[in-house]
Amino acid sequence: MRIAVVIAGPYPALRGSQVLVAQTVAALSQCDHDVRVVSYGRRLADRPGFHPVRLPLNALLLARLARVVWRERIDIIHAHNYEALLVGLLVGRVMDRPVVYHGHSAMEDELPTYTRGPRRRVLLRRLGGWMDRAMPRCADASIAVTDQLADRLRTHGARHVRCLEPVLAPGSLVGADPAPTVISPNVVAYAGNLDAYQDLTFLLDAFSRVREAFPDAILRLVTHPGAARVADPLAGAGVEVVEASSWETAWAAVNDAAVVVSPREEGSGFPMKLLNYMAAGKAIVAREGAAKGLRDGETARIVTGGPKAFASAVMELLRDEEARDSLGCAARHTASDPSRWAAHLQTLDEIYEGLAADRRRSAGAMRCTE
């Protein structure tokens, strides 16, 4: 089939949504689908959240998608997140193409994190809740990255909902192989964007407690280029920010860390960094709400308490090289399991085949009524 994968943002880019799109494209290509990615471009509108500049960019995205669907005779539109879904629905309904919505998180949870004002947070939460209720149900099928998000979509009336947890395509992580021979025993690393929903204030609180026991400890925040505008408030004793412009640079900064962390608690989404951590064979400490795909004590340390408990888990691993090696090896083994990728491919194919069958039945019914 000919598939148009749509994302309202730059592509490619070193951000979680774009990494997930890349995995989608890799999976579809291995299923012998003809894939076209429709996006803003490589460098435009990298800042998330609501901004006026995104309105003309989304209009451009609409025009681009319409042109691709028409010229390439696209069979299915696969839209990641809500802006792309809106664009996909407009084009799909006019051109009679089925639309798949790929949800990365619940907007009712995520949108309020983009502002600090209490009134604005309330308004954005209500707006996000309305979007969660109204938009996915308009799609012909929906994919959720977690069971929690899938349950929400079903509750709101979305059709043909499947949970499809992200997995890494074999060989897709540059920095994961080979593992470093030298580990910096005092380095704790975080890889990802610095947006508020990542809860980096929680991480800084926990790290300040780590520094009390390990005065030479370093918290390395590895993020995308242009993050300086939000990095300054995160500066503190032992904190360094690395802006990485490539996978090689990012994972060179992560791979020598003794421990890697994920402080995010919001549970409807799937932190893509966890897959990268696992593939790189790192010892992971993650909060329970968003510890997707991990098993406590086997592939990671999962923390249920506050900053003190998180800091304790980090410090235990900084002291215990054998435990770090055990967790890292188990995580790498899980991430590289070929059966996970094979199941991912099969599920995607089933979703598309179901839509194609529905379309054939609809066409047959129309011919019978003529």
C-alpha cells in the first residue's frame, strides 16, 4: 500500500515524536509499503506547544499532504498527534482516504505543562480534554502507544483502537553498539527534550540529594540544539547541558554514564528515551508512571516515591557496578529481542489490512445500491 505518514513538526529531528515517526516509517518499509513522510521540513517550528507560527505551517502541511495524496495515489493517511490528525482528516475526507490516528499521549495531561499560569493551565487542560474526546473518534482507526492511552481513546468513542508500544528497529540506534569500555562512575545522564512534562525539576531535586553523598557527581542533560532558552533555569552545581546535533553526539554523551534516568511521571505517553537507554545497555532509574516496557529489578529500577526515593535508587546503582551491569545487560537483551519487532510489524499490517477491507466492503455496498 502507499502510505502518507504525517507529523506537524520538523522531520527528522532528535525528539521523541520524531523518533517514533522514524520507527513507524522503518516498520512500514519492512512491510513492503510505499511510504511518504509529510512534515514541516527539517528545521521549522521545533518548539512544542501552541504558537502562532504553527498556524501557517499547518496550512503549508495541509497543502503538502493534499499534493502528496493526489500525486502519489496514497491509499492511507497515518497521522501522528492532533495537528497532523486535523490536517489528515481534512485531506482524507475530501479525497476519500482512510485516516489512522497515532496518539503519543493524552493532551489533557500534556497541554497544561506548557504554561505556568494557573488559569492558563486550567484552560489548556479543558482544551486538551476536549481534543481527547472529539478528535480521535473522527479517525477510521487509532493507535495508542500505551494501554492507558488506548483505554482513554476507547472510552471517548475512538474506533478500531490498538495498543502498539514502540520498539526500536534493529540497528536503528547509532550509539548502542558497541557499549563503551570505560564508564564514568560519577555521571548520571538524562537524554531528551527539556519540556515541562519531563518533570526535570523533580530530577534536579533528586540530584541535589545525590550530590550530598557524591560531591563529584555530574548530571548531564543531553538534549537537542537550541535548548539554551530553557536550560538556564536548570543550571546548578554539577549540572551540565549538552546540545547534540546528531545521534552520534548524543550517545557519545550518554554512553559513558554510569546511570541514566527518566523523571517523567505522566503515564499516557511512552518515553522513547527508555528504548534508547535499553538498547545502549544502560542502568536505568525511572518513575513508575512512565516506566513503560521496564521491569523493576530486572531491566531497571522503578521508583514509586518522591525525589528522596529517586535519589536513593540512583545512589545505590552508583555504588554497585555489578547491579548496573546486570540491569544494563537485561535491558539490552529485551530491547534487541527480534520477536518484539516482528510483532510490531504484524500489528501495523493488520491495522492497514482492516482499513483496506472496510474500504472494499464500502465500495461493494455502494455498487449494490446503484
